[in-house]
Amino acid sequence: MTAVKRPRPERGASGFTLLELLLAIVILSLITATVYGSLSRTESSKRIAESRSELYSAGRMAVLKIAGDIEGALPPPSGDRIYFRGTHGVGTPPEIHLVTMNRGGFGMNRVRPGRVLVVYSIAPLPKRKNQYSLLREEYLYKAMLDKADGVEQEQTSSLDQDQEEDEAPTEQASMLLECPNVEDDLDLPGSCLPVTGLVFRYFDETVGDWRDEWDSSIDNDATFGRLPAAVEITLTLADEDGAEHPFYTVVDLPLARGQPTPQAGSGNTNVPGTETNTSTGGGNDDEGDENDDNED
């Protein structure tokens, strides 16, 4: 029999060796890992930036809301049993009470227009240690006084005011940072913005220094019957990683300056700036008499 010769492969037509294949796989893996890491870091940075932006926006809005209510506080001499009371928040639960004007509004979180008592405090969050929600309460002040005096509420008809305004509640409570106290809440990270600190300080212009507490309703206290000149607010929020972020502002109380001193028996309960001028021009007559004397 004749042996059959197999053709030899030409030089340069050989395939990849196993070592070359392994080296290519390693290089491809390194490139893929580098690209994935870069994209992962970018996504993580974007998520953190969005979370911080939401936290800073909510913190600023909450502080400005508190400051806006404090700025409109009415002085105690301007009405029946109007007062201003506040605690420090270090060693004692932070709380502030003030009476201001409410012009009504729309939606669920509204109270009938008039003088309202506004209370800020913090409420513990369930299953969260040393974390709280920021609570704002609003009460129609006349309804509170009538209830304390045992006076029945007057029934107003739709002819006196709009039906929607008549049906508005006399009190309302809301969480400013959306941390509801729900029993079956999953408490997912980032589901709310918990408060870890709320501190108030009150500036007394008569002594030129800050006070940790203020109560205008105590007769024998140095703060009786007047408002603080300014209030310092420090609100501290925690992000989803537990890091704390403070928000700080100082708000002036314009009605604290030039507060009217009530006269005995006058019964004047007008808000400063709303007094009406009842003079009949007597001052002009006096000026005219003086001019006549000068001409003589």
C-alpha cells in the first residue's frame, strides 16, 4: 500500500495559543472593571448629590417657615392674653409658642383667618433612636379663649362669610419634614428627614445678651409682657448615612421695638399700627392761633 502524506500547514496560519487567550481575557477583564468602577462612582456621586440637595432644600424651607412665623409674632400688650413663650432645646425639649395673624388659605392644611397660636416642637420617631420629626401646630386663638372661658362657639351663616371659609377647621397640625408616625411604616433609609436637634435662643435688648428661655406670661419674670428683639434658630437634620447637617438663622421681631404700654382702664386691644386717628384738627387751630399772635 502507498502511504498518504498529509499536507503541512503553511507558516503564519497557526491559531492562538492558550497563553495568548488567557492574556486577552485578563486584559479585557481589567478594562471592563475599570469602566464599571467609573460608572458606579458616577452613579453613586449623582445619588449623593440628589440626596444632599433634597436635604438642604428641605432644611432651608423648614427654617424659613419657622422664621416667618416668629417674625410675625404679636406683642403681648396687643390683645387679650397674647403671649410669647420659648425654651432652649438643650436639656429641655425645644418648644416655642407665639400668636400671629393668619389670613386663611386653601387646601387641607388651613385654619380660619384671624389670630392664631402657632406651636413648634419635635416628636420622637418610632424605631429611630434620638431622631425626631418637626411638628407645627396651629390653633385659632379666639376658639381657644372661648373654650377656656366656657363660651360656646358662634354659629356663622354663609351670608356672613364664604362657605369654604366657614368650614375651615379651628386647629391644624402638620409634619414639616414629612416624617409621619405610622405603625406599619417600613422606615426605609431616606424615607424622611429626621431632626436630631432644634435649639432656640432669645435676644433681650434691655440687657444686650441672649437668653435660653423666654416667657412673657410670668408676672415676676424679666421678660414679662414683651417680645424678644430677635430669635436664633438652629435646626439639625440627619441624612440617610446618619451624618448631621445644621441649618442656622437669626430672625428679628419688628413688633418687639416700640411695643405699646397699655394704660389702666383704657381697654385698648389694638395691634400696633392699627390705631385710628380721632383728632378733629385741634392741632391746626393751635398753629393758626400762634400764627395770628406772630402777625400781631
